[in-house]
Amino acid sequence: MQLFRPPLAILAVISLCVASSSHALDLYVDTKTKQIFAEPGPGRVHMGTYEKSGTASKAAKHANPSIELTPIPEDQKADASNKSTSDRLTRLREKAEKEQLKGQVSMLDERVKEVEKIHGNFDDRGLHWSTKDGNFSVSLNGRIQPASQYNFINEPDPAFGSNTANELNSGMNIRRARLGVEGTFLKIWDYKFEYDFSRGNGSVGSGITDAYVRLNHTDALSYKIGSFKEPFSLEEAASNRFLTFIERHMSVNSFVDNPNTYKTGIGANYAVKRWQTGLAFQTEPIGSWSAASTSVNANGNQSRNNGSGDTGWQGIGRISGRPWMEDDTKFLHVGISAGHTDVNTQYRADGTMVGEGTNGGGGGMSFFAFPGTNVDRSNILNTGNLSTGALSDPNHRRVSSYDRYGAESWFVYGPFSAQAEYLRTNINGTGYSGEHLTGYYGFISYFLTGESKAYHVRNGAANRIKPNKPFQFGGPGLGAWEVAFGYDYIDMNSGVIKGGEADMVRFGLNWYPHSNVKFQANVVHTLNINTAGTPTTNTNGYSGGAGARTHGWDNASLSAFLTQLTVDF
């Protein structure tokens, strides 16, 4: 047998490889460089399989690193060369195919990127468009709420004086018809603009609700400027889309919503999963567009600026959270609200009040209430204008401000929910000494189909209900079904203020066939209406065109069946 003796360096490599394993060793020679390798590769020809010979010690092998190798038979060289060429061609083809595939994937990726620069989608929050990088987005959303009212008990007392008592009207209307746009820019900014085309409340036909820009300083902390809801009250913080009953309770409507909850100003909000804080410094709405946006345009509260440029102001805030929380279906929410609102009353040069005894003008302030109805929302209670009389009148009264306080609680345990609030409004000004208006409500609700009340973290209030099994024709889904019962009380008699007193009960049945559709049916029944001593005419100050006593609602009885459909996107 011939011996093939490679150079010393090559033999050292071979020795190490052989010494590292008790198995046979495959060797390969490079056809160009003639170097020997222990692994296959491009241009390398398999030499053969070799085994260690001899029993020399490791030290001896290092001293004389020579190993007997069997040369490649001549008849195998051509086959090895052909095999190597074939393998090389195969690898070249595979490499080319991989490069081609990479190119195709790269082209598709670029096309996807182009398509995704602006993409749109539709979900239960509306129609959305956004850029892929998330810097810019816009969403189109809206809602429509047709409503009906049927009064099956409608018995006011006889009218006083020349005024004729009017029963509340049955019928239908479009309670709300809103269209809005909101979105983000540069990731940290967002905006919202919303217009209501049909504020079916008996006084205002249309107007702007939200119109603001918000800076999201962090995920939790944000600031905003523009027209937005004041941070006050648990029920007011919830969108009207997510209310348990069709209308908010009397004290919330009287002390929060009716003085115009949408005001112009700046605000800050801090919200994490369990706690929320909202603060705002606001003025009365400025301009005709915002005068139309208030629901009290015909009730003495719209003209506090009256072109004077002095719109009044308020500082207001709310702290709320969930001190006990197992998860989003089991929690206890509590909160408090407080605010101070400045009120302007305008007088002529002779000291008489602007708009005295007429329909509007002159500023001042009035508070009023309606009994949870939605088509005919005539006031059953009304304080009249709290500013009345000329400055020369020693008995004149002038409201300069009012302070509001609220306490709230909300308990959710699976399908069961209980909610309650207490609200108080203190009146300050000439002729007033400790007068205050109070109200409270409480209700319970239960989902027959097992859903739970949803929680909006930033607002600290109710959120959208998503049925476990949306309704399907001929299918197993029935949607979500909810029943509710509640009590509502308000007292606007205090000192010289005679606004009236009332309480009532409510029954509700809600069906959510889809997260964007809700059918509501309510029965409201007044237990007591006390309007003794309330203004009977406008001679002592503006009272919304008709004081509660003018309608003859003292000791009256009222029961009504209400329905409302909400469709939003």
C-alpha cells in the first residue's frame, strides 16, 4: 500500500480531527488550492474515509504527527469530480431560486407598505382611516335616536289665573341626530368635533356639542382646549348612548345638563385602570353657534353674556375610581365632584334688569326639571330667574354664583349593577342666605343574558355593551337583555327659592341586539309633585316662559310609556 504523506500542517489538522472522534474521518481536497478539509464545500472533492492506525500515545502523535492515509483510487476521481460539479450546479440553482424568491418577497413587501400607508376599517366605534406609522388618523361617527312618548295618566290640576293648564303631549321625535369626526395627529394629539342636527328637547333644534383638541402628555395624562363636557357627575360623564334609562335623572338634568354641560375652556384628565381625575376651567359658550348648542336656550340661561363680552366662568373637577376591583365585571366605583360657577346679571342704566318679565335676556340663572320624558319635556318644576327686581328695589335678588357638589357610587357584580348619586347646588348672591337645591337617585339593573356593565376608564363611567351572543335571525343569538328599576327625587324649595319638589319611579327594559343598536322601553310614574308657591307669571322674573305653577302641576299625576331606538357608529 502506498503512503500519501501530506504536509505537516495538514497532518496536524487531520490528527486533531481524528483524535477528537473514535469514528472514521471523511476528507476533502480543494481542486484549486489542493488543501485538505474535514468538511465538504464548494470545489472540494471527497478523498475518502480514513481511520487512525497504530496505538501511539497522544504525546507521540504530537511529536511525530504522521498518519497513514489511503489515497483515492483513480477510478473514483472522475465520479467524484462529476459529483462535485453536479452538487455545485445544484447549489447554484438553489441559490438563484432563493435570491429570486427574496426579490419577489421584497417587491410584495414594498407594495404592502404602499397600500398600508393609509388604510381604513369599520368597527363598533365608527369608520376609521389611519396611516401605517400611526401619526395620523380620522374617524367618522354618528348616532340617531328616534323616540316616542305615550301618556296614559296625564292629570294636571286646574290652571291658575288666565293661564290654561296643558297636558303633556304624546308623540314622536328625533331625540338626537349627531355626526362627528375625531382622530389623531403626530400620535400625541387628538381632536373631536360633533354636531347635533336634532336636539329634540323642545327648545333647540341643532348645535355643536364637542369641539376640542387634546394633547396626550402620557398614556394617563392629557390636556384639552375647546368646547367639551364639564367633569361633573357619574351619569353625565357617560354618553347618552350608554345610559340605562332613556333620560338622565331629574337632579342631573337640572344641575348639570340644563345649565349647559358643554362649555368652552381648558381641562386636564389623569386616568389609569382604577382611578380618574378630571379638572376644567371653563366659560359660558361664546358665539351663536354655541348658544344653539345649549339645551337651555329658551330657559333664561343662554344670555348671560348677551353680547357684553363677560361670559362668566367656572372651576370644576371630579375624582373617581374603583377602590375594589376583582376584574372588569366585578368592582365598586366611587367618586366626588365639586365646582364653582360665576353668574352675570345685566342691568340698564336706570338699574332695571335687562329682560325682566320677558322671554329671555339679561342673564341670571334658573333651574328647572322635567319628569324623565323625552318628547314633551315641559317643566314640572322651575325656580324662575334667581335674579329679579331692579337694583333700587330693597327686595331685589341677584344670583352671583352657585356651587355644586356631588357624590357617586356604582357597584357591578357580573350581570348585577347598582348605581346612585347625590347632588347639591348652593345659591350665592344678593338676597340669598344658604339656599340650596338637592336631588338624588338610585337604581338597580340586571342582565338576563349574563352580560356585565362595561367601564370606560378615561371617563370613569358606563361604556358600550357587547352582547355575548348578538342577535341573528333564525340563529341562536338573542342579543343582550337588561331590566332596571329606579327611584328619582329632587327638591328645589329652599328659603326664598320656590322651585318645587317631585319624586318618581322608573322601570326599564333594554334590548341590545348588537353592540351598535339598542332598543329601550321605560315606564315613568310620578309619586308626588309639589309646586306650591312657585312663580305663576313672569312678572317676578323670567321663568322659562311658563312657571311650573302655570302648568298647574301641583299634586298632579303623570305616568308615561317611553321608547327610544339608538343606532350609532
